Amino acid sequence: MAGILDLFGVHTITLFEMVQTAYGPKPGAPREVPGCWVVEETRLVRDRQGSEVVSTAQVAAPLDTVIDIDQEPIVRLPSGREAKVISVSRGDANGLPLPEHLQINLE
């Protein structure tokens, strides 16, 4: 069975994990993540500490996407806008015929 992102994953995002330099944190090398679905809309979500914050974009990415939220990554959307990652959650169907993806909420 084809996954939901196999059908609707028409966007490519660019992921930058922050690296420490002598001048403070800077975006590292870009890494493209194809097969995503991007929605740029305002939603109220919870951050890593559980506080309610405003998310201006949400990305459904392939489940095998590696993202380390501790590195304070930045995502460049297909529109060209860049935003910090607020939270990442895993949509795992546990063997059921449901869509599996990584939900990335952006500032």
C-alpha cells in the first residue's frame, strides 16, 4: 500500500541544523528533504516544554527523516521562508494501514 506522502508529498524542504562557531550558532550545511507536504497556516501547538505557542507552518515529512531538535534546526519552505522548528512528533501507524509521517511544527 502506498503511503500518504507517496501520493501527496509534492514539496521539498531544506533543513539546516545549527552548528557552533567562534561567533555563535550558524546554520550548517543544507540538507534537502523531498516528499513532504507543507501547509503554511497559523495553528496553536505545544513546544518541547509543553507551552502553547503559535506555529505558522506545518510539514509532514517522510518517517525516515532525521531531525535533531536539540540542534535548533531551521527549515526553508518551498515559498523561500525560513522558520525555526518548534516541535517534532512521529505519526507511526504501528502496522495499521494508516499514514505514517513526521509532523514538524515551525515558528
